[in-house]
Amino acid sequence: LLSNIDQHLASGEEGDIVTRSIVCCKDGKPLEMPPPPQPTPPKPKKEAAPKVAAAPPDPFRESLMKAATMSGASLGVLGMGMGAVGDAAMMANLGTFTLAGAAGYQVVWGVAHALHTPLMSVTNAISGTTAIGGLMLLGTGNGAVTALAGTAVGVSAVNIVGGFVVSQRMLDLFKKPGEVDYSYLTLAPGAMLVAAPFVNPALIEATGVVSSLLCIGSIGALANMKTAQSGAWMGISGVAGGLAATVAGMPASALPLAGALMAAGGAGGMVLGKQVSPIALPQTVAAFHSLVGLAAMITSMASHMLHPNAGTMHMTAAILGDYIGGVTLTGSLVAFGKLNGNLASTPMNLPGKNFLNAGMLAAQMGIGASFLATGGMTELVATAALSSIMGVHLVGSVGGGDMPCCITVLNSYSGWALVAEGFLLNSPILTTIGSLIGFSGAILTKIMCDAMNRDIMNVIFGGIAVPPKKAGAIEEEPRVHVEATSESAAALLAASKSVVIVPGYGMAVARAQGAVAELASALRAADIECRFGIHPVAGRMPGQMNVLLAEAGVPYDWVLEMEEINPDMEKTDVCIVIGANDITNSAAEEDPDCPIAGMPVLQVWNAKKTIFMKRTMAGGYADIDNPVFYKENTEMLLGDAKDRTDELARKVKDILSA
């Protein structure tokens, strides 16, 4: 030790500065303390690249695209009309399809982000009218047809009852304390519709028309909180009327089997719907979608077995219903697996995946052409197998971060499967409901893709154009974060005048919504402005955070959408992020090579102080780092979200009451 000290002192300025600073005397002579070292200069801040102003829209291009879209749609309808020449029922179905599609296109645009989850749950329940197709094929005397049709009825009943139970549970969460709700009176027309076709069989068709209108009105009523409850009851009335009209036209010999299947399926759906927790709603909706796909697929096969020599339009509907049903079945199961954690959230990037998709699509077109030429069951079975494989590959190739968009795509697919079934069985109510759900689901997909800055074609076709990462796009330098404590975070909150809380999926996993609501109430009780900022796709499904906060008793007027809260971030004293990552990632705006580049995010880094509550420093569902963690005004409060929020609420109350 002493020899090392002597060496350091003898080395002059090259010697260890710590040793030279602590030794003040040697050999009886005082030593002069060396000057303190110069501090390491701070790393110069990198200026963000100036944003390039978006070019103004080209009016000619916009008008051209609208004209091309309308022309394409018109040509499609004309082509369908050519296939239905001479078939009056099919032509009537074609008119029903276009008008219902226009209605679905219009009504879904006005639905609030907070109600997107209930909307998908209600449309999913309505799509359980695949039971109507199965009921129409019962009582034929063909054992194979009866088995397939009966299966379709049973699984559809699970979807109908389970879907509406889940929907009603979600909507009940949005009720304010003491609020009186008489929306159940909307069941009155449903009771009349159920009775009408049995009282007078001549009213069967009229019952179907009114039922279709109620289903359209159901989606329209889900546009805002005040009418959402009535919307769910209208949907129940519409589906009940459609089922009653179908049962009234069935042979008496098939009624006991139909009743047993619907009762058993409905009981199963009731149990599932009551047991599912709010956090599991996204995967539950995905699982219910798979039942619609299965029902459409096997109903298409059963109908062709019963009518092997049908016309071209009917055969086209059979092959399309089989194909769309298969894709919906397995695609929904894969989505369920990813959302439920049974499958990895990363995309399944098989070598040459685009060629695989193109090859399978070409093979399906060949199978379809062969089916139209020969009408054989072999082609339908091959379609069921191939479409099931395509569903696995298409949805499996989509990353977990895009699952909210994928769910809405599958929701749309279930509608198109119903449309095919409606044309196949000449059922106007199936065509109407299917067109309504298909178009509304497609528009909802567009809304979600815009919210996440995702290419809709990329989502539909299984990540067809994933750009490679550019070399040097990711900094390898170690970055330092600052950790907060519950005490320091509570002191900041108690001293604030304005607080914004941003919840994410981590809050849902920790079941911390009750503690979050308690914290917000404590702040508001002390006259501290406390609001919630919600991203359209926070969680695993659009609107999931709104449902969870409503479950915890947070009034919906405390909750603001991203577009409403972002302009106020700079005036916010503290923004506390609870279990959210990707939706607050500044790389979406700062790094053009980031996988979520361009995605609109909550600009939490603009607050005067930002506190992130997470278990670890790991990335979010998209598995990318968040630069906000390392910004100067950010502190990390690591740990379980519920435990930390409970501590915060308790300490904030103590400080405010002192």
C-alpha cells in the first residue's frame, strides 16, 4: 500500500489524483493539493431533424381515387349481377347486400373510440346469426347435412349468448353511480318480432326485414354513451326476431333438435360470458370470431351436399363461404393465442412468406375454378384445409403490436362469411347482417390502421411489406435512467396543479385500475386537476382501457382521447404513465427507422415531469426500447403497478391531509 502511494506521489501529475489529494504531508514536508479535475463535458444534445411539412393534398388525385373506387365497386356489383341473371331471389339479395353495406359504411364512422370494444363485441354477437343458416338446413333427412348444420347451430348459439352477455357487462361498466337505465324497454319490439311469425306465418318475411333494421340501428346506437345500452338491446331484439322467423318456417320434426342445440349452446355462452374478466375481453372476442368462421365453413359444405347441382352464383357463394370461414376460424384462433400469451407476439416470418401467400392464393383460385366446373365435394374439403392453413399463416405473420388491427379485420371477415351464407341460402337477413358487419368491420380496420399509422394491406396480407432495419439506425451507446421512489413521486403529485394519467396494458395485467381510480379521486378531492389520456389502441384491443377504467368507477368525462390531451401536455405538471410503453414511445416521431415510425403517440415527454411505472426497463409489446425513459424530465418508478399505485395513493393522501 505504502509503496503504491509513494509511486503515485512521485509520478507528479501522472499519478493517481485521489492519492495525491488525500496525502497532505510526506517526510515532514507539506504537499500541495492538486487542482480538481475538469468535469466531463456533457454530451451535446442532438437536434431532432426538422419535420418535413406534408405536401398539401392534390385535389385531382383525391377525386381520381374516389372515382376509381366507386367505379371498381360498381363493376363488382355488376359482375355479381351477371352471375345472378334469371334468379329473382339472388338479384333481390344483391340489392339487399349493397344497401346494407352502405348503411354499415355510414354508421360506424361516428362510433367513439371508447366504445370500439363494445361495438366489436356486439357485432360479433350479431354475427352469430350463422345459426340461421344451420337452422335452415335441419330436418332434411340427410345425416351428414344434419350433423354439420347442427354443429353450426350449436357453436353459433354460444357466440350469440356469450357475445351479448359480454357486451352488456362492458356497457354496464360505463354507467355513472346512481344512474337509472330503462334501455331494456327496447326489448319490446323484440318480443313482438318473436311472436309475430308464429301468430301469422305470413309475417315471416316482414319479421326478417324489421330484424335487419334493428341490427343496423344497433350499431348506430353504439356511437355514443347515452344510446349505447339501447344499441345492445336492439341487437338482441334483431337477432331474436331473425331466429324466430327462421324457426317458424322449419319442419316440426326438426324443432326439438334445434331447440336442444340452441339451449345447450346458449347455456355454454352464458357461462363463458359471465366468467370472462375485463382483461381477457380481446382474446374472448377473437375466440368468438373463430366460432363464426367454423359455422360459416361447415354450413357452406352442408348446403352444397344438399344442393349439388345449384347455379353458378350459389356455387360461388359456397366456395367463398367455405374459404372465408376457414381463414376466420384459424386466424381467430392464432389471434387468441397471441393475445392470451399462448403464442409469441413476434411475427412468424417464414422464408419467402409473400410467395407462400401468393402460391396458396393461386392454388385456391385453381380449386375454386375446378369446383365451379365439377361441383365436387373434394374441392370444398380442399378449400377448408387450405384456407385454414392460410388463416394461420396470415395472422401469424402479423406482429403482436398490430393485433388490434388484426382483430377488426377478423371481425370484418366474419361479416363476409355471413354474406356468402346469405347468398348461398337466399336469406335476406343473413345478407343484410353480413354486409353490415363486413363493411363496418372494414371501416373500423381503416380507423385503427390510421390510429397506428399502419398500412391496411400490410395487416390484411400478413406483414407483406416489412422494411429491413437500416444499418446504424439503432444507437449502441449505454443510456442512463433516473429512478424515483414512491415518496418522491407522491410529493411531486401532491405539489402539482395538473396531472395526466396514461394507462396501458401493464395496468390491466396488474389489475391496478382500482388503485389508479383511487389515486385520481384523491388528487381531484384536493382540487388538483387529474385527467386520463387514452390512446385509441392502448392495450390489446381498441377501447380496452376505457372499459377497465369504467369498471373501476372512473367517470367517462375524466377520460380524454389522445387528440384532446396531447395539446395540454406542455401545461401538465406531472404525467404518470402506468404500464404503457409503445403508445408513449417518442421514437415513433423521432426515428424514421423505428418499427412504429409514424404511429401517433401520446406525447408524455412534453410534460414538465414524466413518471413511468413499469416492472422493468424492458420494451413493450412491439419489443422496442423507449427513448422517453432516458429523457431529463423522466423518472422510472419500477415495480408492480398495483403495489406502486396503492403506495402512491396512500402517500399522496397523507401529504395532502398533513
